[in-house]
Amino acid sequence: MALSLNIVGAGHVGRVLGRLFHQRGVFTLQDVLTRSIASAEDAVAFIGAGRALAQAADLRPAQVWMLAVGDDQIAPVCAALAASGLLEGATVFHCSGAKASTELQAASEAGARVASVHPVRSFADPAAVAAAFDGTWCGVEGDPDALALLSPACEAIGARLVTIDAAAKTVYHAASVFASNYLVTVLDAALRAYVAAGVPPTVARELARPLASETLANVFKLGAPGALSGPIARGDVATVARQHAALQDWDAPTAALYAALVDATTALAERKRSGAA
């Protein structure tokens, strides 16, 4: 019989992993605890299994625990569960990309094996992610015994695993922020600048689409230096100065963002010219 799994905190990530573990028969879903019974019931409905709870006192012991709570709640939630005596002999993991498995120290001290499993995906649409999870990379680190259990479990739901240096976990997560969140911010600046030049918003998205999509394709095909083009890559400092001045007249925060990227892009252009990767 599949090992029992309790989920504490069932936001987008917890729901997706819970659904996949249930659908693939990896774990037997037991208790799902969130801040309110309404959200717990909603999570159970999405997952398709489990008992919805809003009180930690109602939790039953389980062989595996997934803490899919906010980063700042991992340690205190873990400490509360450890104090309750529920974690002894269990495998406990969290899903944070920013925090290491050391956040689960209280569980370790209570006799549990601990790890972290971070899926490198955007979970804005949980149903879509769950439907197309196969091939998703997950950064993992933690106790060898915990990873010996969790690695095949994650592979069974289609994950591809890469081991992360726990000491560099924050830098690892910053990489994901650059690749996803800040990419959105930069594209938003581009769209707003097009609109400021008189382009209708719907047309602005169509103007940016091929530039952004082709640039991304080139980065992953050629590497970042090989994909770089534009005035900085050409050494056209006069154009860069004019653009910055124009942006300053239009919108100072956007001009500051533009200026902040100049040095990093200049360094990238140097790597391009030198042939460095």
C-alpha cells in the first residue's frame, strides 16, 4: 500500500503536487490542513482525495508530510508539528525554492528525515501545470534517506530532479526570480513604452511578442552572449544615452530600470565579443 501523505498549506504548489501524487498512486492522501475549512475543502476538491482540516489538533500521524506553506511559516509550522509528536519517524519536506531543508530542523530533532523539493514552474494556473507536469525540473536537497524516498516519488509524477547546494539555495531561487518574475517586469516596461509612443495596447503586445519569443529561443539555443543584439552589443553608446534621456522625460522609474540594466548588458556584450559563454 502507498505511504500516507499529509499536506499542510495547500496553495497552488501543494494542490498540484497533491493531485499528481494521488492520481499516480504514489501516496495515499490523508489530511489536508489550511487556514480555513473552506480553503481546505477547495484544495481537497482540486486534489481529488484527502480530508479537509482547519485545525492542526485534528491531524493524524502520516508517513510523509508536505509543508507547502509560505517561506516564513515553514520553521514555525514545522516546530508546532514536531512538538505535537506527529513527525517522529516520518519523512518531511517543504516546497520552497528560497529556503533550505535546514528550516525543518525541529522535525530532524524530533526524529524525522527532512528534505526540500522545489518545482521550477510558474503555478499561476494550477490546473494547467498539473495537466502538463511531466518533464518539470525540481531542485532537491536534504537528508539522503529522505531523498531516497522522495526522489522516486517525484519521478513517478514526471519530475526531473537536480540536486541543489543547500548553502546556495537563496541564489538558486534568485535565478528563478530573474527567469520569471523580473522577465515580466522588463516586458511590462516594454509594453508601457510602446503605448507611450502611441501604439494601442493590443498592438503593443503583438510588437513585443516576436522580439521576446525569438530572443528567448535564441538564449536557449545559442546562450545569452550569442543571443544579445541591439545598441549595447554594437557599442552604440550615443543611442543608449538618448534612450535613457527620453525615458527620463517620460517615466523616471522606467528610466532607472533601463539604467540599472546597462552595466550588466555591457558586461554581457564583452563576453560576446570575447567568445566567453
